Amino acid sequence: MSDNFRLSDAQWAAIAPLLPMVHTGPVRQDDRRIISGILHRLREGCRWRALPAEYGPYTTVFNRYNRWSKRGLWQGIFAALASCAEPPSVMMIDSTAVRAHRAASGAKGGERGQAIGRSRGGRTTKIHILIDAAGRPLAFRLTGGNIADITLAAPLLEGVAASAWLIGDKGYDADHLRALLDSRGTIAVIPNKSNRKRIFPFDAERYKWRNVIERTNCRLKDFRAIATRYDKLARNFLAGLCLVTALLYWCD
């Protein structure tokens, strides 16, 4: 199969127990082969119809991806695997923007409803991400590329256990976020903006760890369908992001 992707035994063992066990209808295509095809498309950024025949009918691969995305299955797999980790002592928060291809246009709800916004980079989607010290993503949110990072800080922290430190750049220097972190017993490692009147303590040495989240963003963008958004639906783009993350960080 050379350049074609296939889930390893370890990856399949982690994902398989989280898949639906009850099936109805005609004889079912092999889940492992179908998910390998989905990941091949995410890695190569190709059209669904360009998938190698080895993965089965491309319509079956896409329908499985889309149907399970609608049910929240891919997001659930990511959440289930990530929740097995010990509560992190250090978390990092950031965002990264990806260009929305013209193929991502035209979905119901318009650009705003599908997390596409107009920014200096054109039509973009912003991925807001929270990771632990090992670079493993813990939570995601999507917005248009014109939405400020600070807007999604509190939603990202919801449902995630409090850490001892949270590292973020100046985009997260806001009184309400610092107050939220203080209520959670978390020390903010966030540089002060130049126009701030009340200066907060800042751990410059610990802030150097922030390069970890930059590496995580780069690794996720090695998958071409993550680096460029081709999906019309925000939920499908998020589903792909969750599946890639589960593969890279939580299936080993």
C-alpha cells in the first residue's frame, strides 16, 4: 500500500472500543479500513473521490465520516481518550488560523455560522486550542479568523481540570481571565500588555515553555486538510481535527 495510510494495531486498539457496536442495514464495510481512508484524506488534503480504491467506495468513506461527525462521534473519541490522562500541572492556550478554501463556501448558515471570518489573511477559520505540558491537546473551539483569542479562553477552560499554571501570550492579558484563573487556583503566566496600568507578576522563564504549543499547531498542520480548510461544515472540520489529534497524541 506504500504511501497509503493504515491505522496501526495500537491506534486501532485505542479507537475500536469507542465505535458503535450495533449496526443495521446491509453488510458493513470494515471500520478500520474506512477510518484509515478518512485519515488518508486528512493527511493528503485530496478530494474524497480521489481516495485510493483500497479504502473502499469513496462515498462510503465520506458518508461514514459525515454521519459520525453529525452524531459527535469523532469529538467523543477525542474527549474520551483525553479524559484518561492525569490532570495537568501546566496548560498552554493559543490559537492558529487556517485559510478557508473556496470549496468551504456555501454551507447553510453562512460563513459566520460555519466559523469562517474575514481577516487580513482573507477567509479564515481560527482554531483555539488548550494543551498540556507534553503538547497533547485537551480542548478545541472554532471561530472565524477575525475573532479575538481572549473570547474563547473561558469556554476552552470549561470542563477541563484546573492546572497550577496557564501559559498564554499577550492576547490573553485580560482582567476577567486573570480573575477566572485565580478562582480556579491557577497562576497566569501571561505577559502584561504595554498599556496595562496594573502590572501583574510574570514568570519569564516558565513562559519559554510556550514553544510547545507552537510545535503542536505545526504538527497538526502537517495534515493538509487541517492546514487548509476544505470542509463546508464547521462540525466536519472540527471532527477531522479531533480524529487527527486522537491519532497523534492519545492512541500511543
